[in-house]
Amino acid sequence: MNHVNHRDPSMKQQKSDVASVAMNLEVHVIPVSDVERAKQFYQRVGWRLDDDVAPAKNIRLIQFTPPGSGCSITFGEGVTPAAPGSSVAGLVVSDIKAAHDELIGRGIAASEMWHGAPFPPEARLPGPDPKRTSYGSYFAFNDPDGNAWLVQEVTTRLPGRI
């Protein structure tokens, strides 16, 4: 497969091996300040605890997977130098109202639902999309450190997505 670099017109076409190799995003590392507090939070959210290991001194790895997800989160001690609360990630759900109700029912402080653009906040319109257009409704929540989760409703995927 040939790849053209559109940013630098002096670049000649070159072979790109990336497109021929499947790359699955399966783990997202999030920085936390209190490992036990984060573990309790993600258990309360209802995500599956996959692992909690301490393979070396001052190293502890905890992994959770959201229901139905092919991607997990990892956090712990000695995992990342990133500042706690600096992560932003997205979750896709097929029913925004059901997902919102479930998190609220689990005691998670989720935002109100909105539609329109996810960013900036000034572009948000209250409530889910009245037509429930795919990719159009959102809500958000944060973990105890402030790591942000944007929840988006997708009922019909755009072409080219699995």
C-alpha cells in the first residue's frame, strides 16, 4: 500500500506497513492518586475487575474492563508519571438514557445529558438528541481524581467501523 504525506510535498510515496497490521486499542492507562479509592470507584461503576497484582516492590497494577468493551483501563502504583486526573476518555453506549440511569443508580455523579457537540460546553444543548441521532447524545462523569469520561450514544455506526 502506498502512502502519500500530504504535509510535506517533497516526500515521495512510501510503503506503509501500519495499514496492513491490525492494531487494537485494548488498554488505556489512567493516572490516580489513591489506588484503593480508584479501585472502589470502578467497582461501583460496574466494570469487571480483571487483575490486581503487585509484581515488584512499589509496583501495583489494577485492570478493569467496562461491560462489552474490548478496551480496559489500567492504573496503580508505579504505572505512569502523568498527573492524577489528567486522563480524558470516551465510552460508547447504545442507549444513553439507560446508561445514565444505571450510573446514577450506582451512585456515580454523572452530568445531565446533552446533545449537539461534545466540545466546547457552550455548544451543548440540554437533554439527549430529540431524534436520538447516532453520535448525537452525551453525558459525562469523573472518577475521584478527576479523570474524565465522556459517554456518547451510538446506535448506528458510520461505514468503515467495526
